[in-house]
Amino acid sequence: MRPTLGVLFVCLGNICRSPTAEAVMARRIADAGLADAVWVDSCGTAAYHIGSPPDRRAQRAGAARGYDLSPLRARQLQADDFSRFDYLLAMDAANLRAIQAIAPRGHRGEIRLLMDCATAPAVREVPDPYYGAGDGFAEVLDLVEQATEGLLGVLQARLTG
Ligand code: 4NP
């Protein structure tokens, strides 16, 4: 049976932040026994990296916490995502605006910032780690783990409520 709720994580390139969020949330869903009820995917608002696997740095940072990003491949946000998904969650304000800019009138999916799902978010955006040095990818994981914990609660409430 097709899962009830669909969640789409959206960043710019779909090779750093949103595949990380997809892998982290997939684990939370499996651990919560909700694999039959919730499905996840990710995409980018830009076309630069279509078909590419996640950035090596994102794969390495994810693997260090037990997340396997290697099977994922980048794709671009498309019109039918607005009807296929219940939630379209943007990593930052620029991508939130890019999603809203192409959202069809009367679309089904709820468009929000991912960090707004965290119960006590210290920041509103997941910073783009692509050009940065250092710990950007670990910070992405910290923020995504925090936000997806809140997101799981939102989905559980919706499924039981
Ligand atoms: P992402 O990171 O949006 O988290 O996947 C980026 C990936 C690629 C580029 C920018 C951000 N880029 O400019 O190619």
C-alpha cells in the first residue's frame, strides 16, 4: 500500500543538505515503525547537479553518523511535486521563495522551512555548506537531526489525530 504522507526536502543542488535530510528522516521513520505510513524524497531548486550522487563531503559526514547517502541521485523540483507531497520543506529562505515562486495555484503540499519543524530552533535556516570549509557538513547534520525529530512528532500527531 502507498504510504499516507509524503515529505519532500528541498535545497539548491540536492547534493548536500536535502539528501542529508532525506537519509536522516528515512532512518527516523524506520525506527518509529512508520515506513508504511510516511515516504520521503529530496530535490533541488536548481538543475546544476541532476543525476549526481551526494557530494562526497556530505556522504562522508553522513556515514560518520551511520547514514548511507550513496544510493541517492539529484533531481530538480518539478510541478507534480506540489500534488504528490504533503510537505515541501526548504532548507533556507532563498529556496523557500524559489518553491513558492513555482507553486501552482491551489497546490496540496504545505510549504515550510525545515527548521520551523524543530521544537526549539536556534536558527531558521540550514546554511549551505557547499563552498564553506570545515564543519559545515556536521552542522547540517546537527540541524537536520534536530528538525527531523520535531517533524516526526508533527507527522505522528497527524497520523493519529
Ligand atoms: P545543496 O548545496 O543545495 O545543499 O545541495 C549546494 C550544492 C551545489 C551548489 C550550491 C549549493 N552549487 O552552486 O553548485
